[in-house]
Amino acid sequence: MPHLTGVNHISLSVTDLDRSEAFYTKVLGLVRLRDLGDVRVLVEPTSGFQVALAAPPQRTGSTFSELNTGLDHIGLSAGSRADLEEWVRRFDAAGVRYTPILDLPLGHHLNFRDPDDIAWEFYVPSPAATQGYAELRERRSPPEETDAYVEQVLRGAP
């Protein structure tokens, strides 16, 4: 079977293109690639990850809710817990809503919201999670074995 090699882009419906573009460029550091009228395509220059912002004329104007069927949140990789702390400072300066950094056995999480309340997360895997991902790349473990490993990490066992 072919393998996924990463995520190229996401497309988000937004209520206000200018406000959303300002958030994604000024807060997250994306740059505009293209303005197509009702759609603006932004890119993160280092990774090439793209975010398309769409404001179709028939939009409802309501904001995002993870309680509706569909998307719950978008998870992005971050380099380190120190990077998460830097994001917190950046979010404070920009007035972005976020939750405190969560330090869990499988990694560190920083959750935040865009202007339409779309839920995002920065994630830094723990060493145990990184090891588990490496083992999954090397061989496909049966689900029971993977479950046992995750349970072991969550209990704090080596």
C-alpha cells in the first residue's frame, strides 16, 4: 500500500478573510501565496505546509465548533517544549486564546483558537512517544502490542 508522506494543506472556511489572513500571517508566520478572491492561499515557508482560507459567498457566518460532526482540531508539530513556551509569549502578545501547556506522558500540548474559534494544537512528542513512532516505522505491530506499549507509557513504566 502507498504511504502518506505528510500533510500538504488544509482548507478552512472563515467568516472574514482579512481578519483570518492577519491571524495566520502575523501570529503563525505564514505568508500569502495567492489571492483568488474568495480564497487566499498561505504557506509556512520552512515546511511548505499550506492553509487555504475560503469565504464562500453562501457561508453561514457562524463560527467553528468541534461539537459538530467533522473536524475536532488540527495538530501541528513543534520542535520542543521551549518552543511551546515561546508560542505562549507570542499568543499573549497577540491576544490569542489558548490553554496552558499540558505535559502528559506521550508529549506536550498547547491548544489555541483562531479568530473563527477553529481549534489548533501544537504537539511535542515525549521521548517514549518518539521511540514508539520509530518502532512503528520499522515494523507494523499488532494493535494489542501497540495498545500495551501506550498503556505502559501512560503508567510511567520504562
